[in-house]
Amino acid sequence: MAKTKDLLKVSSEWLKEYNIKILDPDGWDRSPKNWDYSFNKEKITRREFEMRVCLSTVALLQNLNLDFKKCWYI
């Protein structure tokens, strides 16, 4: 069984595990051609997802289960 840190999911799946709304997805490829692939088809690790969240503008919907201290080290 793969370790959690090695588990690959698409960003739209990872997002369901966090209480955030991505307002400006700077961490993802936002070009018209690649946005759908970058967010809905490209499989990434939790660490990569969290890095992309750190580079984006987000709204907290409830208590956040993401340690933003990690943003400085990614």
C-alpha cells in the first residue's frame, strides 16, 4: 500500500479534504489549454497540492487542516 505522502490524486480530489475555496489558483497552470488538465487530470501528491495551495489565493471555509508554516519550506 502506498504511503499517504506518495498517494496520487487529481487536485479536485485533494480539494475535498480541505476546508478551503480556491479564489485565484496561481499554483496551477491557468492557461486556457492546460487549466482543466492541471486541476482535474494531473495526478499529484498531497505535498504538491499543498504547495500549489500556498501559491494561490484561498478562502478559509472552516477550521483549516493545512499547516501554512509548511509553505515556507516547500
